Amino acid sequence: MKGFDPAQRLIDLANEVRTAPDASREALAALLARHGESERDLAPGAFSEADAAELRAAARRMGGVLAEPDADRAAEALNALFDACGARPRLTRHGGHAWHLHVDREGAGWGEWFLASGALALAAVLTEYGRVTWGACAAARCGAYFLGTGPGSARRYCSAACASRERVAAHRRRQRAGR
């Protein structure tokens, strides 16, 4: 089984909804399946069109947190999500995954589940690194969310390709300006 990575699931789902605001129930279910959610939980009777709409709204809300570069404001936003979800943490193991924390309430809808689990994932990253290591790509025509947990300074771009395109564009602008 693929490793369980709720932070990457958050990034992938937020990017899916960012690029396809009306992503279909099927597209969202396929993405969740790639991140280890069970086929049973994603079947049309268990994951409805209304659930997909709730999940899309939650992903858009998490996009605001993912675009926040300031650690203090990000922590405030995460705490607000924990308050809104109003659940206590609990350890769980299901679907072949190792023990992990859940902070959503039993019976919570897909949107609340995503907000709670996404907030927990980002809170874990923030506490581990002591800074915001996620963001929205600074490239003019991109804006993709990314999770940068590697060594080195904070990232501004989602990929080396976006960083390179921006450097080349800046170089060309300087050349045209006669610098």
C-alpha cells in the first residue's frame, strides 16, 4: 500500500479544485483513492454529488490557508479550523494504514473531515519545521499549491520548471530595459 500522507492529499485535492473548480465526483473519488481512501467509502452511494460539493468547498477554504506565507497567521487559521471542527484527537487504524491521528467527529461529512485532517496535517508540518513550508507558486501563470519540506530556504515556486521560467522572464525583462 502507498504511504499515507495527509499533507500531500491536501495539496493534491486543493490543486484539483483550484484548476477544476467543478471537479466531478468521479475525479475527486479517483484522487482520494490514489491517497488510500477505500473503494467502499468512495462508491456513489457513500460519496454522493452533495459530498463532492462539500469537499470542493472545503478544498477552496484550505486554499486560503495554503496561500498564507506568515506562520502566525497560518497558525491562527489552523486553530480556527480546529475550533470549527470541534473534535478531539483520537488514534485510529483502518484500511491497512498504520496508526494515525484523526480530529474529525465520527459521522462528520466529507468537508469537515477534509478541513480537520488538512488542518492537522499542516499543523504537524508547521510544528516540525517551525515555519510555513507550503505555499502557492509565485510564478505569474501558475499558482499551484506545493508542500516544501526539504532542506534549505523557503520555496517560492511549485517546481524547478516554474522557478526557471520566472528567472528567464526576469532576465529578458532586464535585457529589454537595457540593464
